[in-house]
Amino acid sequence: MGKSSFLQDFKAFAMRGNVIDMAVGVIIGGAFGKIVSSIVADVIMPPIGLLVGGVNFTDLKLQLKPAEVVDGVEKAAVTLNYGNFLQATFDFIIIAFSIFLFIRLLARLNRKKEKVPASPAAPPAPSKEEVLLTEIRDLLKEQADKK
């Protein structure tokens, strides 16, 4: 497999519509994630923190080992930052719920499009053969009625 064949295959793959659509989706999803994270951190979590006594979830941690000074160098404390985990969990739940609502809205819009009945199509005009056969039938019927 030559170098140019590899590059041509890659170009064909990268320019395929689904790959470009997916890239756009990832970029928009990243921006959407930042918006939702801001809503969670700046709008939703302060009232929740107020309700639970002014606790900031990102500050919640369990100290496993205190900070210490060894040979004149301060070593940081070892902590288990479960507050960050709680914050990330809230972010995920809100993002997942938002996406669920968006997909549900799209599904409803698609259902409404499908329910709109198309105007009944006019029946196609009869072909020349059908017209001719109809005339022959009518003539035969007239002859039979005369007898």
C-alpha cells in the first residue's frame, strides 16, 4: 500500500459526511458542556449550598494525611476530594437531562411532521390504451343494449 493510497483513503474517510457531522457535534457538545457547567456551578449549586448550610461542594474533602514540612520543604496534604466528584455528578445529571429533553423535543417535532397528511395526489391520467379500451367497452355495451 503506497503512501498516496493511504492519504487518499484517509481523505475519503475524513471528508465523509458522517465524520464531519460528528466533529461539529463534538465541538458544539463541548461548548454546551461549558454552558451547563456554568449553570450548575453559578446558578443551581449556590441555592443548594445555601439550603444545606452554606456548603460549597467543591470544597468538600477528606484529609487522609495532613500537610507536613520535611527538610524545610512543605509537602501538601493528601486529600480525598469527594466534593469535586459530587459536583461532576451534578453536572452529568443536568447535562444528561438537558440532552434528554432536547432529543424528546426533536422526536415530537418529527412525529408532528409525520402526522401532517400529505394532500391526496390526483389519480394519474388514464393511458391511451385505457381510454381506447374504455371506448371499446362502451361501444360493445351500446350494441348489446340495442339487441
